[in-house]
Amino acid sequence: MVQRTKYIRFSVVALLVVLCDQVSKAIVLEKMPIFKSISIIPGFFNLTHVHNPGGAFGFLAQNGSPLRHWIFLSAALVALGLILYFY
């Protein structure tokens, strides 16, 4: 029973993180013009509306090949598997 509760809690937290991420992205797409920046913590953190077709920091952004999609999908599945294994 403890094991089941552990996975339910993990699933709820993961779902909330994904939900918050998607809602915040939808709000930015709806309300902020492209390249507009809003200071959240002055001098430290700005929210800026930009589009990144690549991964983190533009990784593979210049590569227009469909292989990019499979690389990111594979990396995400491996990361998810490792998270679940170690959790």
C-alpha cells in the first residue's frame, strides 16, 4: 500500500508540473507579443516570449531534419525511465 501511495503522489506532482508548464506557455502565447520581456525579479529573472525550435539553449535548432524529433523523444523516454527506476 505504501508503494502505491508513493507512485500516486509522484504522478500527481508530475501532472501538476506539466499542467503548470502548459498553462503558463498558453498564457504567454495568448497575452505576450513575440520578443516582449517582463521583469519578474528585477536584475535577475525576466520572462521573455521567444520561440526555440531546438532543445535546451537551442540544441539542434539549426538541424531541420525529422531525426531531431526522434532524438528528443528518445532522450525524454530514457529520462522518464531513469526517474521511475530511481524513484
